[in-house]
Amino acid sequence: MKAAVCYEFSKPLVVEDVELAATGAGQVRVKVAATAVCHSDIHDIKGEMPGTVPFVGGHETAGHVEEVGRGVKSVKPGDPVVVSLLASCGECYYCTSGMPHLCGIKFEPPKKVLLHNKKGQPLGQKAGVAGFAEHVLVGESQVVKLPADMPLDRAALMACGVSTGFGGVVKRAQVRPFQSVVVLGAGGVGVNAIQGAAFVGAYPVIVADLLDDKMKKALTFGATHTVNAGRKDAIEAVRQLTEGRGADFVFVTVGSIAAIKQGLAMSAPRGTTVLIGLPPVSEPLCFSPLEMIPFEKNLIGGFMGAVDLKVDIPRLVTLYRAGRLKLDELISGRYPLERINEAIRSTEKGDVLRNVIMFE
């Protein structure tokens, strides 16, 4: 099968033939239909996240089940599925407490190398998916069956970007009606956070970004106001839109330490800043406790929207089919695997929401 392999950080991916292991017990082999390019993939390719080369990236994936291993019960060959990086054991404290996204299984090293190139060299399966390939082999917990009529390029977006942004507002932060929200970053995750804020009845819903065109597009996803984050008075502009207090919730969806600091400054007393975007691991976060303690501000992490895949993906599908969740509008471009480097360069520029690699 064909896959896009990262052999050197910050170098173009190499599209070549690779070998995937046989399907084992509890595993599902999926013929990939679509994998979206996430900014986390770009961080991986640039070497800004933990890990070594070579590897196959990609984790926003959807396709059709091709084969199932012994013991798999939730899907069968032919089923359309979303494939997620969220692996869960179903038995630990977090799984049985309704937080399977925090299951420790995803932090365990893989017990078996699943990918090799034609020279026999092992290839890392980034995020436990390796969706920049024609086929993937994942655990049963990582797949969710879809309705037969669900478009798979749009379904792929729910594997990460939609879940992370929408779920970050609705599930992790549990924003309530009339609470004020700022979303820093109007990219693929940011506009989904905006969708979540609009869905729960937040007001105002302020989008802050450096690109006016992106913020204008964010208005169509539910933002009510825009603030150019590059302006010297951006923090004051947010305060003016929130009756002088600052925002009840600030969602930092870009991987930037500077954005985190700006988000903290934009939040109100007792406000909450939610970190969603992943900054490079080499960048330290330093801030004064005097900014937090006297104003009782909160700083929390938001991982993958705190979603329960088996529960929340079907709910997102229902919202999409009811016209209450925008997915079609998220796709900026569709590319064949042979043009993946072009899709990545386009995404890296920051002026697109999601580029999708199409396999069908």
C-alpha cells in the first residue's frame, strides 16, 4: 500500500509503498477514504513534538472496515467508520467514570511495530493511527460506525478538529448560555469552538486572530465579534465587548505561548482559559502568579474535547444531518496522496481551515 513517510523533520514527506501488519485480535483494518491535515501533524513533521523519525502521520481519518480481528464486535467489514487517536481499554478508572479520552492505554508504547518500508525499516504509527496511508490498523476502541450516507471526507473531520473545538466548549469547559467567550485562532479547531459556543447560547462569541479574512469567515460559524489579536489594544477591545470585565472563557486553539499569555490577560476575574492548541515542547510557559491569584483566574487543559467517541461522534453526526453543525464549510481543499506536501504547505500558511487527503 502507499503511504506518506516522514524520514527527516521539516522535509517533504515521501510517498512510497509500505507494508502493514496482519490484523490481530481486537484490531480493525480500515481502507482509508479521507484523512484531514491537522496542525498537530505539521508540528510532528517539523519535529516540534516528542517522537523520532521515520513515521507515518495523520490522525483525522475515515474509511470502510476491511477486516476485523478476533473478538471485534462493534463493526464488521464494509462498515463506514471514523478512526480516532483515542484508544481506550474500557476497564480503567477513567473509562468507567465517563472519561475514556483520558485512558492510560494511549500513553503505552506500541507492543508491536505495525508498519515497515520495503527495506524492512520500522515506521512509527503517529498518534496510533498513521492515516496518511491507504490502509490503517487500529484497535476496536478507536473506530465508530457511521450511517451509510455520511460523507467520509466530512466524517474524518470529527476524528479530531471538530471534536476538539466543539467538545472543548460543550464538554470540557461546559459553557452556559449568556457566558462570554473568546476564541483565539480562527483555524480548523477554532471555528469549531465557535460553533460550540454558538450552539450553547454563549454571548458574545469573540474571535481573535491575526488574519481578517479568517475572522470574517468565522462569523459564518457563529462568532458575533472580531478582534485582531495583533493590535496593541486587543486585550482592551475584548474588555470593551464584555462590559469591562474580560471574557468568562478564553479558548486558545493555536499552538503559541504568546497566545496563551494573551488569553490569560483577556479572561475575567474567575474566568477560565482553556488550552487546546499544542505549542512546541521547546517553548516554556512563564507567567506571574500575581495575574492568577488576586483575580482567581483558572487555567485548564482541554484534550480532544473530552469526547466519549461511542457517544459523542453519533451526536455530532445527528447535528450535522439536522443542519446544526457545519462540516462541508470546513473543507478548504481536497488533494490526492501524491500531493500531500502541497496540502501541508497550504495548511501551514494558516489561511485554510482543513485540507483533506482523499483516497477514494
